[in-house]
Amino acid sequence: MTLEEFKIKFKTLKERGFIPTTRKGPTGIGHTFETALELDENNFALPDIDNIEIKAHRDDVNSMITLFTFNNKAWIMQPLDAIKKYGSYDQNGRLGMYYTMSLTPNSAGLFLTLDKEKITVQHTSGEIIATWRLDKLAERFLQKIPALLFVSALTEERDGKEYFHFYRAQLMKGTTPELLSDLFKTGDILVDLRLHDKGTSARNHGTGFRTFENKLPRLFNEIIDI
């Protein structure tokens, strides 16, 4: 489907008003939308249209999604050393660092710091754990999501069944290190450390950069209503 074909189909869908969900639960909105537009789902959003990702969003839900993972040359400390020094045990007795990082220190004393060029995980002692350049994060974000069709829906419940009114679609493009910096400052982008002690090495599942669904428009510097 091309973008022009999407515009025609979305206009028809918008005019239909509320339609019943085709699947119960959180994934119902994506499944209902792709069924109505005869698309197929994938894990993050709906499939590409002219290399544009699609994300359908309930107006009243602020769940978090992972934008991308990125570890390339970020770790200042050896990951295994960081786990042994700042990790915590899970319910299975495994030592790891599964922390959602913000500007406020967590129980291990780890927090994010930010300057004009980079974002850093450090300890309250001043020890630096890992650092990411903001320009590299912007590049990685645009590799993952060069453009996004953000589809908003009103919801209501009728006789125990969810209904959606897909009323707005916005085409979003481009970002900058400055935009990402602002979102880190406001806590709208969080950093997930996801690694554990594997014995002789660290098992790193990839540092996740996450945001709230309703904050997605703030990540882009160009927004066009479709």
C-alpha cells in the first residue's frame, strides 16, 4: 500500500466512526486497525507503508514502548564488573542490572546525567558506568524509525466490548540530538539496562531506550496531519 492509498482508506475508516475490536486486550487496537485497512501486524507497530512505520494508539493509554536498543562502544566499565559492583539479585538468585534509569538515583545509586553531547549512567560516587552520544542515538532512532504514521483512536466500551474510532493520522519525520536531550530531561525517554552475570561474562540483552506512546510526537521535528 502506498501513502496515497493509505490516505484514501483512512478517510473512509475515519468516517465509519466507532467500530468493534477484532481482538481482546492491549493488541486489539493494532489488530482492529490492520484488519480494517487490510494490513498485517508486526511486533512494534503495523507494517511499513512506503517505508513508514505505523503505530495505532489509544488516546487514554500511556503504555511504554521500546524505540530501539543501542550498546555500541557505550560501556566505560566492563559490564561484568558493573554487575558485580552495582547489580541486584532477582527472585531466582541471579545477579543482574535490570534497571529503568532516570535522572533520579535508583536503589543501587545509579542515575542518568546529561550534557549537550551525551547521556551517561553514573553512580552517586561519580563513577561512570556507560555513555551514549546524543548524535549517535539520533542516528540510531532514525535508522529504526525514519518516519512514523501515528494513528490516534478514541475508545469506548459497549456491553463489555471495546470499540475504536480512528479519528486522526499524523505523519512524523526527523529528529535531532536536541529533541532527544529535552525528552531525557523531562523523563519522557527512559533507559533500560538489561544484563546479568553469566559466570565469566555479562549477558547483555541490549540497552533499551523507551518512551510513552503519547509522547511519540515529541520525538519528531516535522508533523503533518494526514
